[in-house]
Amino acid sequence: MLSQEVLLKQRAEILHALCSSGSSEHLERVVDMLLAQGELGWEDYQNVLVPGRTLYCNARQLLDLVYTKGAESCGLFFAAVKQVLPEAQGAGLFSSEFPSSSDDREKPQRTFTEALLTQRPSLISKLQGCLDGVLAALVESGHFSSSDCDGVQLPIHTPSQQARRLLDHVRSKGESAAAVVLQYVEHTQESRPNLEETSPTLNKEFVKYRKKLSSSVSAQSRFLSTYGGTSHMPLDDIYTDLHLELPNSSGDDYKSFDFEDIFGPVGTVNEDADTVLVSGEAGSGKSTWLQRLHLLWAQGVGLQNFVLLFPFSCRRLNSEQRDLSVKELLFQHCCWPDREQEEIFQFILDHPNLVLFTFDGLDELKQNLVDEHIICCPNQQAPVHVLLFNLIQGSLMKGVRKVVTSRPEAVGPGLKKHLQKEVHLKGFSPSGINCFVRKHHNDPNEAAKVLESLQANTALLGLCHIPVLCWIVSQCHKELLGCGEGSLQTVTDVYLMILQHFFQHHSTFKGAVGVNWLQQNLGTVLRLGQLALEGILNSSYVFSVTDLETCSLTESDICMGFLIQTKNMSLVHSICYEFLHITMQCFFAAIYTILSSNTGRSVIPKLFELHEMKKRSLSSACFYLPCANEHTISEDHSTTAESPNLQITATFASGLLSQRYRKLWFHCSSSVLLEKKAKQAAKCLSKGMQQHFKSIPQPVQGEKKSMHAMPEFVWLIKCIYEMQETRIAKDAMSKLEVDHLKLTYCNIGPVECTALAFVLQHLKNPVGIQLDNNSVGDVGVEQLLPCMHVCNSLYLRNNNITDESIRKLIDKVIHLDNFRKIALFNNRLTDACTQHFSYLLKTKQNFLSLRLGNNNITAEGAKQLAEGLKFNNSLQYLGLWGNKIGDEGAKALASALQNGNSIVWISLVGNGVGSAGAIALSNIIRNSTSLEELWLTENCITRTGVESLTQALKHNDHVKSVWLKNNDLSSAEVEKLQKTESRLVF
């Protein structure tokens, strides 16, 4: 049969094969190959891949074009499609009689731009791993501007699409630009380790096994499931970069952290260790991030210095009851070699540096990981949790790189000492939310409406920094756009929306889910809730068919989509299920807790138990992950479940017991029972807050009374917010009597800020609020505004705050008499924010302290601040250390402050201030009657500048010290100057 006839006959099947995944990747790769072979011209390419046109339309255009070009073009098209499609999908479409896509048609490459075309498929693959470097080289060579780079790296495009945009753009720049790209790619490939050279034992069977393992990993990682696996999103199309940062990172460390950086030197605390911990809260995207890492390796576009990658899910390893050796763990739970098992395992032992293990969800492991059984022999059998601990700490399979994901509170110091580094995963940045929503919606207008709705509801926007909540909001866009501005405020609101959405999605009659939607589906909800709660209380997250039958779940219940079949790479092919997300399991457990009459009176107190305070009386261990025992939902259960999941369940229970939802439950449970449970929850919250207040130590004489809150205090605040009960918030805050509330290192993001503002606004007296080293961000700052009237000082060090939120903050506090101090060092502020602080200084004549250290403020910003300082008679503390104000900025500040009589302390450490600046600052010393300390450490002041400061000190006995360590002075000069003036500190 002629190839043109085949094309007509199988047109529908070809279209389905190219487009059914929803991703344009298959189509674009086929076009790349035809373009490289010269079958398509540049005009053809632009006519086929038209932006904004549907995927099926573009595919039909290609088929029409190929058909008109004749039989030979059709044959090359078929060969390209066979090469692009997965083997199983493409094998049945065409016979093997058509020409190969890599035939002898390749033309000699006379120019660099021609080489870009003929090498296009391989270049796209190679560029994905070095796109930033290529763009930097093009900018450095003068071929690209920053706007060119932005056009290439539009976040809405996948990495392969970004590579295509780069090649298309370079083509228009001419020969020299094409040469830069080709040379950079060639150099990058040469500098990468050659696996064939580093591992000469890659025989035929090993290569076959690696391919099998790669295919298996790819199959498990390619899609994200929705609606219980009945709908799929290609990970390449939907994945959005997450915000990763190092613990205690400075403002300069907020740059994006790439997958390759995970194994780089940045952030390393233990060079002898092999394990990297990626920690993040529930829903922050840990599993999806790890899935993306797996896919990059399987696609051959990332992490190619590893020959083998073995992925493990700790949730699924919980079901392994046997003792295993490392070899059995790898081959039985990941991928079994068809032949030469011993030889392949020996390769792993001989080349550990070429092997990567990943463990997802270490916090979900049932057993404690303790340093009790040391294993060094890879053939020795042991329980899985013992193997895992020995693998992570390095006594077993030393040299193999390991990546572990976990919630942060689950990893104790006993395990952290064995880590090479820890990286915190903080969810979506504001731009990440925008990018994800646009990727999730094919219709740009629809995406724009969702984003507009989010911008109008900052509480909901704050929730969307958590990827799983952003997915829910995007999934439920119709419900979101129809529910009115501001109606969604809490996490509970969002999960109820997804619950209703799923029932609507699976309803036979799409209009059938009305006001009584919960009553109509109550049986399903309760059966899923029973399964969920029993799982939470037993630390079980994977369920067998027997478990489902025990809870009387039906096929219809399963088909609703809240449960999905577990992805299984092991040899044991028994069908198991898990909830779509762990938070979804907690949500169903909470619903069952409040609606069912079968839960005993002790369940709610158990949910609200303060585990941090309880743990203080227990001996320390690496993990607070006790073994699960048999359990029935009654008052006499003895199981100790994982506290993080109990807390999430309690948070949902608080929201569900809110007065706002009483009408929803009206026909689902006894109103008397609900009222009783609501009072029980409120009592537990009140008791929990009291326990925290009792732990506040008495202040030392002369110091303010301070409360250093623990993460569980923030959790209780969130529970109160979910209830949306002002009475409970007022009652809790009426008993808090402190001058300073310290909430550092509590994983506080925009969601927590919303809750804090809701509760703290009811404090009786103003307090200092210290939120250093969290993830507040610009949205979080905006969410804190309602409680600023009870805040006299605000500390937001190291919180990823930019200029965007400063205007709103200043507009709020400028008229609040209590607000007198702010510290924003270690953020991402620039000169743009200084005009707002200048206005604050001009207007607020009781303002005492402004600390903006370690940001990106230059001389221009200092001049703006100086304009405000000229009119201010109250500021006592000015901190600008670690900026870039230089001599010009120092001169401006000196001119503004030289006649002021309020300033006590100034820090210009590390600002590039030279002698000219020091001479100007001498005028402050000479004239001020209030200045006590001037910090000029780590600048470039010479002897001339110091002598000017010395002369000024002779006129002022009030100044206590001028700090000048690490300036441009010799040892002899330091010694001489120190003798001249003892208040100079070197």
C-alpha cells in the first residue's frame, strides 16, 4: 500500500497517537525531525506550529502538508512518528517498509545556521540541560539582550519548547550567534563525564537493563493523575519550578535552585555524607518535584552523570514485611534484571558514584529510624527500615548518592548529622502561581480570569503558594469564578470546593449536584472517611482491597476519584490504593470524625494533643515515628499516629465544625452531636493555648516579657482561624500577656500569616512581633496588615520580601501610633522601596528604628532615605549594613543626620564606603549629642578617613565606639591609630 494511502486510512489513529496525551511534545518532535531532514521548510514549520491554535488543528495541518508533498515525505513522516512515540504505541500503527528517519538524505552543513537545522532534534535534547549557560554566552557575546532571554525563558513553556524558541531566535540573529550556540553545546558535552569511559563494563545486558529501568521510571513519572487516574496531565506540560532555598540563606541565595545544584557544593555541611534531604510541608510539592527529577533522568536530559536511578516510595515500603538485602530491595522493588543479576549488582557495588537512590516521604515510614543495627554488608538481610537508615547514614552502600524527601519536623538531629545538605522546598513563588495557572488552562482568557480572582482575594492567593491548593483552585476554576469575591478564605473552604467538584465531575446528570450535594453522596463520604481515619490513626497510607472491603467501599466509591491505584514498580503486582494526596486523606478523616456517631469521645482530644510538649519528656530519637498497632475507632485505642497528619486532620476538623457549615451538615448528622463536638474542639484549643502560655518564662529584671512560640502554637492559631470564630480568638488572646512574641523558624508562610492576623488582632496590648527566618513573602506581609494596630515592632528578617509589599505596609502603619520599629534585613529590597521609607520618616515623628541591612540598596536609595531623615527628629537606630551605598550614599546620610539629636546607632558595615564617605560621616560625630555607636566595619576606608573620624571624636565625649575592622589599613597604621584614640575599634 502506498504511504499516502496509509496516511489517509490511518489518519484518525495518527492524530490520536500524536495528540491524545494533551502534550504537544510528540508533534513538535516529529516536526523537528522533518525540518532537520529538509522535508519541511521554515515557512512550513511556521504554518504547522501556530501559537494559540489547538493541538489537533496543528496536527491536521501537518498531515495535510505531508500528504501534498508526496509518498516519500509520507514515508519519512511515518518513520519520525515511530521514533517519537513509545514503542508499544507506535508499533501497531505502521509497517516497517518506510524509510528510516535517519537515512542518507543528510546534506553537508556549509554554515552554522544550517547546522542548527540539521542537528535540531539532538540540539533540543542537549540544550535543556544548559539553557541558562547558552543564554549567558549569547548575552556576553552581544547577540542577545535581556529581553531576548526573557522571550526564550517564558515560564509557560516546557524546557523543550524553550530550547526550540532559542534555536528559532538564534536563527534570526545570523551566523555568529549560531556559532556561539554550537560551540557552547559542544564544549558542555565534552566537559561532561563520558559514561562509556568511566564505566567500561557497560556490556550488552547492562545496557539492556539500564534501558528497562529507564523505561520503567519514565512510565511511572510521565503523568500526574487526576480524578482517580481517569484523567492525566503530562508532567512536562504542567510542571512549574518550585521555590527551593538553603537553611539560614541570605538574600543572595534566593536564586532558583536547579536539579543539578542539589548535588553541587552549594549548601554542603558534611562533605563525607552522601544524602541530600529535601524538606517541605504537606502539599509543598515534594513528591512532584522528585517525580520531575526522575523524569529528567529517564528522558536523558538531566542527571546524566548517574547511570542508574532507583526510586522508592516509603509509603509503599511500609507494606514490605520481609527482611531484605540491598540487592533484593533494588531488584524486587524497582526493576528486575532479566539476566546477569549478579554482574549488574556487582557493577553497582564497584561504581557507587554512578548510582542514585531516591526515597520519597521518609516521614511516612511507620517504624522508627534509630541507630541500633549497623549493617555494612549489602548481602545481609534486614527489615526495610533498618536498611534505609544504614543506607542514609552511609554505613551501607557508601558512595551511592541519595535524595530523601520529608516533612521538616520529622527529621531529628540524630539523622541530620548524616546529611550532606538540607534544602527547604517552599512551594510556589508568586510568579510560580501565575505560571502554574496558565499552564493548567489551555484557554488564556480562562487563566486570566482565575488569576484576577486570586488577586482580588489575597487570603486565597496566600493559600495558592502551596502547590496542592493551587492545583485544587485551578481544577475548580468554574466553582471559583462562580462563588463570588472573598467567599473562599480557609483551607477547609478550598477542600470542600474540591469535594463538591469531584462529585459534580462524576455525576451522571451534570446539574444533579445541587444544594444537597453532600447529603446525596453521604454514604460515599462516610465510607471513605472511615478508611481515611483508620489509616491516619494507624499511620497507614496504602490500602489493600481487603482494607476497602472492611470499610464497605463500593466500586462506585472508588470511581469517584479520591482514591488512586498506587504506582508500583515492584514484582508484587497486588492492587493497592492510596488517597489522591495525604491532605485529602486527612480531610476525609476529619469529615468522618465530625459526622459519624461511631467515633469515641477521645478521638477529638487525640487530634488536638500537643505532641511537641509531650515529646520533651521522651528520650530523643532520629524520628518520632512510632510503630502502628491494630486499631478500631473507639475510646480505648492505643495507637500513636504521626503527629503532623493528626494536626492536619485537626485543622480540617476545626474548619468543618465552624458555625458557617452547620446548614451543610443539617441532614447529615445530629445537630446535638455536632454542637457537642464543636464545644469539645473549642475546649481543646483553649487548653492547648493555655499550656503554651504557662510555658512562658518570667522575664529577667529589666527585660521585656517574651514568648518564644513553637510550631504547635502556630498550628493552634491556624485551627482557630479555620473555625472563623472571633469569640474563640478573643478568648485566647485575652490570656496572652507578653511584650514580645517570637515566631522564628516556624515555617510561617502566607497561609499562617492570614491566621496570625485573624487571632493576634485581638491582643489587649501592643507587642513586638518577630517573624525572622520564615517564608512570609509579599503576600504574607499583606495578610499581616489587619493586626498591625497591635504591633509596636515588626521583625521580618530573611523572608523573601520584595519592594512590592512595602508600599502597602507603610500605608498601613504610618498612621498607627504604636508602630515604631521595623527590621527587614536579609530580604530582596532595592532602591524602589526607599521612597516609601522616606515618606514614613518624614511623616511619623515617633518612629525609632529602621533596619534594612543586607538588601540591594545603592547610593540612590540612601539619598531617598536622606530626604526623609532631614525632617525626622525621632529615629534612634539606622541599620544599612551589607548594602551598596558607597561614598555618595554615606555623604547623603551624613548631610541629613549631622544636625539631628536623636540618632544613637548607625551601621554602614560592608557598604563600599571609602575615605570620602568617612570624612562626611565625621560631621555627625562632631555635631551629634545623641550618637553612641558608628559601625563602619568591612569598608575601604584609608588612613585619611580614619584621621578625620579621630579629629571629630575629640569634639564629642558622648560617642562610645567607632568600629573600623577590615578596612584599607596596614597593621602599623592600625596600631598607631588605636593609640591615638581608644574608641576606635579595629
